[in-house]
Amino acid sequence: SLWQISYGIGITNPTNGTKVLATAKPFVLSGLTSGSHYSIFTRKICGVDDTSAWTLATFANTSCASFAMPFVEDFAAWTNPDFLACWNLEGGSQKLFPQATSGTSLISARADIFYTWQVGDDAFLSSPQIAITQNAILLLEWSKEHRAAFNDSMIVLSRIVGAAAWDTVAVYEGTSFACNCTPTGSPNQIGFLNTDTLSLPANYVGQNIETALHIIGNKGYNLYI
């Protein structure tokens, strides 16, 4: 069997991609650029001048090398809702997406809990690898109001890269999951960001780690990070 693969960063047409032939499955693409969003198309080579149609695009994100401390993510470069370089948006029934704040340069990660999520929907956002060289803290900026009787939650997680289990750093839920900072009468809009300082485990020193947010919705108000 013989297949042709066409791939490239952000391409929408297979004729514009880099093309390779594959004689077996699975096939590994090499020489890819780290922290990039690839479109991949395939078709079967049936004979001379005889091929199947190209498949619809499959998408893949490449990982990144570890970042040094201090690592800062302000989401300013996040434009594609389906791709945030070096981060993983997968793992939940919903995804966070970039939200611009009118009149400012601020971009936040928004969980649209109130408008589009259903009860029990969740989202998972995990960071790139970070090399920990000394005792570390996590600064988390967020904006959200509590909606009475609709208890959303957010679990802040971390782990050494390769570990099976996550460590729980902090849990936000119920009335504690409210910053009292959104515009008056507009609880679904972003307000002043609340900043929390969270300590990471001391045994992370000398290790590569990753952090994550697990947001679980119950039809409360929207969350901005």
C-alpha cells in the first residue's frame, strides 16, 4: 500500500503542503516546527495516475521545549480559538477561547459557562513544560462572579512531567469562586483581575513541570483568566 501525505502550518488546501510518501501505518512526520498548528491531508496511491481524493484536514499541534523561569503567559498572541502555541486545550467537553477586552490590549482565556455550556461541561487547559530551578509560585489572575445556586468550580493542578497523577494546588468553588470585581449589573463581563499567589511543591525543584486548570461548569457566570 502507498499513501501520499500533504502537511503544512495553517494550510487549507493540500496542493499547498509539503508532500511525502508513506508505505506503512503509522507514519511519523519529522522536521516539524515546535509550537505550531499543522493541517494534514492524505490520499491513497492506487496506481500510475490513479489516486483517491484527498481527505479532509486533520489537525495536529507540535509540542515545545521546556521554558525557563520565570514563565509568563498573557495570551496576547492567542488568535486561533483552536490553537494556543505550546499549550493543550484538549481534555474537556468544552474549550476556553481568547477574549479581547474593548478599549485595551488585554486578551483573556474565557470559559463561556453561562451562555453555551451545559451543566457538567468542563474544560482543561494545561501549560507547556517549565524548568523549575528554585522554589516556585504560580500567580493566577482571574475574574468571575458567583451565581447563587449554580456552583461552578476550578481546580488548579500541577505535576512533574511524566507523572501519572496531578497534584492539587488550589480549589475554587461556590461563593469562594467570586472576585467581586465585575462591572455592576454585568456579571458575565470581565472586571478587574483578581490575583492569587499559589505555592508549588518544593520537590519540583530540578524538575520539568506542567500546570493545568480544570474548570467544571454548572451554568454559573463566565470565567476569565
